Amino acid sequence: MAIITESADFIDAAAADENQSFVSQNNNQNDDHVVIVNSHRPIVISSQSESINNHNHRNSNIKHTSVIQQPLTSMQTKFIIVLLAVCNFFIANGVSLQGPFFPKEAEQKGVTPLIYSSIFAIYELIMLITSFLFGNFAEKFKPNRMSGLGLILTGLATTAFGFITYLNVRIEFVLIAFTLRIIESLGATAFATSSYSFISVCFPDRTATMFATMEMFFGLGVITGPVIGGFLYNFDGFLLPFLTNGIVIIIFGIILISKPVEKLFYHGKLIGQMQTHNTGNDNDGGNYLDANDDQESNTLILPINESSSSSSETSNVRNDSSITTIENPEVTLGSFLSSTIVLIDSFIIITAITLMGFNGATLEPFIRHEGISNQTLHTSLMFVALGASYSFSALFWGKICDKFPSFLICFALAGSFVTGIGLLFLGPVPFLQSTIRPTLLTISLCMILFGIGTSSKQVAAYTHALNHTIIARKFPKNQKTYGLISGMFFSCLSFGGFIGPIIGGSLLQWSDFHLATFVMFSIECFVFLILLILQCFYRRSTTTTINQSTTATDLR
């Protein structure tokens, strides 16, 4: 008997609500075997006739046919990627646009560097707390629903943030700024965890490239945020940058929750899941989706051949007369975080984004107080250099991480080394202060090095954690696993983004920028040492595991 093993989360929440079932039938005419994967619990039913009683199907006589739905067209695939990438762009735009002018505005209200750095940091703290929560929820909602509603919430909070300029009382300014940043972070976290887990499901064969594409557009948002923010601030004051960005984010949120986009995302999710879960059926043309409108839009009909039957006999099955229940491995947050490798990868991501938060809180005051430049546009260009190098190098790192998965730690080592060089000359560090004087040129070069190094560490560490979890630890390739990995990634981003401004603001208030960069340089040296140890002691086992998996995939 042919058995198809699928996890319960294979079925979209919308189909689960309607109690839909996925039906498959063996093409062997001598022995009819029907597999019904129920939306709540997968079961296998053996039948001696073609008559199946199912209240969800008007015709109980199921014939030996397959309703074929073509995969996503090139245009549909590009639309999904571009839509999510542009949304990432405007999310990053909203986070970074206040960099050139918010510290100045806050100081005019009597706010200290530590407090306005904390206003930057609270965004990341909330993302840290809620990332895993939203990651677990991702499988329970339609792929586009959580992302779209998160964008709308973020857009509303961003728009409202612009009006705090009319608050002249310091305590009111600070409290409302904190509140709106918290709301903005909740929406952004919902969008980010949902969209990143979705692209992992929809594009299982090029996850690192898709991840890097999203990060590239995020970096582009970081680039243009300070430029657009500084320009609009100079044009019409504090309100206009937030009002413009917030309205655009709301519009894209409405697009995401629209019905046509919902159908497209649902289709893409099922196609991706079939690519992930049903390898080995190439002889019969693969698995296909019945995506007809109305009642049949959630029905999956799969052709089964002898190869799938023989391979499925190794499934973990409990026999009970004519009904067999398929058990799926339980994926929990505790089991996911129990790996030392995952924790090290998390630490690498945290330190990478810590530097970004450090720069956001300290770079503008440093340039202004040192007399390097008093022009907001010049400060904006420094953030542009950082964002540009980050975004364009992220796509490069994503492609080579997909192509050379055995060298992920080496890529992270290279990124750490480049970042350390940049930190030496940014302030510069105290022991170089007498020989090097910071200028706009040297600062921009350091920003470029930071962007290249940060993107390398982030993409390599994320891909390494993903490969280790799926390949070495044998976690199922489903949206719950991908949700945990994306939740881990955004928790690390959040924690790094939270402590970065706190470290920078504290050091800037109680010492100077030169000592602050030395502290960050010391942290980067420790990161390099950890990666070097990991490369020496774990490279052989990791490489062997990945190569074995790649060989097995090629044979299939």
C-alpha cells in the first residue's frame, strides 16, 4: 500500500477551518489504495473499492485521474518576491528615516542620549520578545493575512509618530514615543516572521538567495530612509517623513490582504510544500494541485507509483485494522534551541546587528559634536554608505552560501575580519587617535566595510542554522520549523538592535566615541575567535553531513 506522510501543518489554516481533505489514489488497477490526509490529523485508509464516503465531495466515486495545476508562472513568482521585498524596503525605511534628525529633535525636548537611544532600542526589544510567538502563529494563519495586518499596524503607528513633535512636555514626548515604537514593532514583527517563513516554504530550493533578496531590499530601505527622512525633514519638518512612510506602508498592507494576493500566496505555499515533502515521484510527473475555484480550490490530488509506495513503507505508522495513523516528529522551541550550533549562529547574528544599532544611536552625534559636518545631508550619506554596501553584498553572499554550503563559517569569518578593520579606523580606537583624524571619507569607507561584514555574518549564520536544523538534526521541512528559524533570526536581530543603541548611548554619554568603538572592536575580536574555534572543531562533521545530503538529493 502506498503511504503519503504529511504533517498536519501541510494544510493551510483556511482549509482546516472548512474541514477540507487532501485525497490521493494509487494508479495500480489491481489494488486500489486511497490516502486521505485530514486537515486536523493525517490518516491512511485502505479501500477495496473506488467508493469513498466524504461529505466534502459531491461525487463519491473517485476515478483514476489527476487534476493538474501548473506551478507558479514566472510572472507570479516575481510578483510574490517583489511584493514582499518592497514591503521589507518600506519597513526598513520607517525604522531608519529618523536617524539624521531624531536625536536633535529629542535633545530640543530635553531628552538625554540614553533615553532617545532607548526609544530606538525599544523597537528591537519588542521584536525580541515576540518573534518566536509570531513564528509559532505563522502556520495557523493564511500566508498573507498576518503579513498584511502587521503592515497596517506598523503604518498607523509610523504615521502617528510624526505628531509627537507637537508635544512640548518632555515626559509626554518620551512616553508616547515609546508607546508608538512598541506598536510599530509589533506590526513589523508580525510581517517579518510571517513573510520569512513563507518564502522558506514557497522557495525551498533557494532559501538563502530569497533570504538575501529580502535583506537586500531591507538594506535599500536603510539606505534611502535617512536620505528621504533628511530631505523631507528639511523640506517641511518632523511630521512629513513619518506621514509619507506610514501611508505607503498602510497601502501595501491593504494590497497584501486582498483576495487575489491571498489566492496567489496560498497557491505558492502548496506548490512549495509539495516540492519539499514529495521528492522521489519524478517518474509519474510529480505532484499536482487542483486549484479550481470555489469548492475544489483546497483539494490536492496526487498520482502515486510503485517508487513512492516502496519508499513510504519506512514511514512511522501504527496499524489499526483498516486505519493507520501517521506520526510526525514534534517540533518545539525547546528542542530547536537545544543545539549549541544554533546558539552560536544566533550569537553571530546578534553581534552583527549590534553594530548597526550602535551606529544608529552614535554616528550623528559624533559627526556633529566633532565638527566634522553640521549638515544633515552629510550624515544621511554615511547611513547610505552603510545601507548600500549591506544590501548589495547581501545578495552576493546569499548566492554563494547557496552554492557553497560547506564554507558558511569561512564566509562569516571573512565578514567578522572586515568588520573589525572598519571598527579600528571609525573613531578611530584610542591607540590610533593620535595618527588618524576622522573625516567624512574615512567614515564612509568604514560604513562600507561594516555593510559588507554584517551582511556576510547574517546570511552565513542564518543559512548555517537552517542547514544544521533541517539536514543534520532532521527537523521536518514545514512551516513550523521555518517559523522557528525565522523567529530565531528576528529575535537575534532584535536583541542586537536593542543592546546596540544602549551600548552606544551609554558609552557616548559617559565617555567618548573613541572608547565606544574600541569596545565594539573588542566584541568583534571575540566573535572572530568563536568562529575560528567553530571552524576548526566542527567543520569536518558539518561538511560531511551537508555533502551526504546533497549527494542523496542528486541521486533522487
